[in-house]
Amino acid sequence: MSKNKKQKSTLLLPCADAHLFSAGYAPEFEQQSRLVFLLSEIWDEARQKNICAHLEFRRVAAFEAVLNVFDDGIGADVGGLYELKGKKRKRALLERVFVRRRELWLLPGDYDYDPDDEWDVLNSRDDLERFERKKNLKKYRLFLLVKQGGGFLILARDMQIREIPEGTE
């Protein structure tokens, strides 16, 4: 890599043939929101064997799932866990999630929405601005878990990879 070209990501967990078995999200309670993925058949090069692991993200600020079920078959479906660099990418995710929230609320068609009303809860950027002011975006990390049919973007404070001992999956 040339000196002028910035590194855009770091591969944290190579898992080209791993399987994603489950994913779960626990909303914030006392600042402890969590997002957990269970992966199996992660090739451990050092031990020359497959392992299972939990990927646990804590203090999750935002996450986005992009999955094409028609292109997400059984088999080698997880392509790696990356940490993405750059404050702009973090802000972009927060903004997309904010805008998408409004779109979802409006889908049923029964919300009396006024795009010009600054007091309408769907126009209020208070939570987003308060987060950026108080939480210090630098302390958050942006992760990407790549899948065959898409992937997950996760903005979280902490991430832990915990191996699951054989026979306890």
C-alpha cells in the first residue's frame, strides 16, 4: 500500500467458509445494548481446525442489515469481519438509520406526518445530535460482517470474539 493511500479497513476475523447460525439484538438497558452473532466452521489456521464463536457487539449505536435472501444460500456464506475506518462512514450510517426510521414509520400510512413541522417526532434530530455531542463518535468503531447475500454494518463501542468450546454449541 502506498504511503498516500489511507487504509480503509482492517480484517479482524477471516472466516471465508464460516456459517452464520443466528443473530440477536438486545435494546439498550443501562447503556448495554448488544448485538450477537453465532458463527460456526470458522477455520483456525494456527490449530488447523474449524471453531465456533460468538461475535458480541456492546453499546450498539446503530446497525444496518442488507441481505438478499435469494442470494444467501447454505454453505460458505460469511466472508469476514472487518473494522471500517473513517468518521464520515460512521456519520453516514447514523444518518441512513435516522432517515430509514422515518420511512418505516410512514409505511403503514396512518401517521399524520408534516415534513415542515420541526416539532414532529419524525423530524426531530435531537437524539441524533445529542448522541454526536455526548457520546464522542471517536470512541465508537464501525464493523462490517460480510455475507454472501449482503452483510451487517454495526456501530458499537466494544466488540468481543468468544470461542465456543466444542460440544457446547
